[in-house]
Amino acid sequence: MVHLKTLALGLLSLAASSLKAAPMADVSERSNVVCFIIVGGPPITAITPGTAVTGLQLARISTGAVTLAAEGFATKISYSNGGIGEFVECNTYWLNIGTSTHSYKPLSWGYDDQETFNWSAGSGEIVTALGTSTYSTTSKFLACNESGSWALYLQTGTDVPSGVTCVATQLQVGTTSTV
């Protein structure tokens, strides 16, 4: 019986010595695999009293449109690098300001594509787009009811889209995290 145990231990030892550990991947060779944790931020809310959008939060709907909705981001928000970004599953949707001949500038979410670096926002602050060569610093937004959703634009003048109901508003970053 002792010999059987010795033989079994010997076979196990031989089997273990022939096994090789799985190779370790070098982090530098795994581009786009490592996720950075971004501290969750509080919601961004429309604050203009007496309007239909007061209390609604900055949101991204399934079409990718920038809207105001009863519930905004369900994930973490970053206010760094002059941007506003929503962190989702190792990717960031960046809030970008588009171009237009009108004074209301379309906003869009760029999937891992930050094109706008002139946002000024932080806890308790009014969201502001710092001035560029095409518009002055502004903290005015235009929320327009388009097909039942409140589409959001940056307002740099007085133009408004025709055929829809629009409300001028400001956005403020909250002071407590809801994530």
C-alpha cells in the first residue's frame, strides 16, 4: 500500500512538472483592454425655474441623441480634460458641440471620440461652453420638444428651430453622486 501511494505521488509530481504556466500577457500589448475607473459624478440638471424642462437631467437615449430626461445617466460621468463624458463598459461617450450656421449648435455624443475640449463643469457649477473663434462663452442651452423628447442644443445667440416648441435653460452639475 505504501508503494502505491509513492507511485501515485510520483506520477502526480511528474504530471505537474510537465505542465507549464499560462503565459502572462503584457499590458502594453493589450491595447484598449485596460479600463480606467472614473469616479462617478452627480447628474447634470436643467435649472431654469418655471419651464417644462426644470429638473430634467442630461441624458443619452438609444439613438445616441443628447436629450433632457427624467432620469439621466445611469453610469459614471467625468468632467475632466475640458470634456463631459459618460463612462460605459470601458468606453466613454463624450458630449460634443457641432457646427451650424444657426446660433443653436447641435450637441452629440461621441463614442470614445472627444471633439470638444472647452466645457467648464464641476460639482455645483453651471455648465459653460468656453468661447471659441465661432462663438463667445455661453452657459445657455435650448431644449426643443422633438417627437416627444427634449433635444438639447448649445445656444450662442437668439435663433430657434422652426416648427417645434423650445425652452431656454441652463444646466447645473449636482453636488451629490447618484451612482
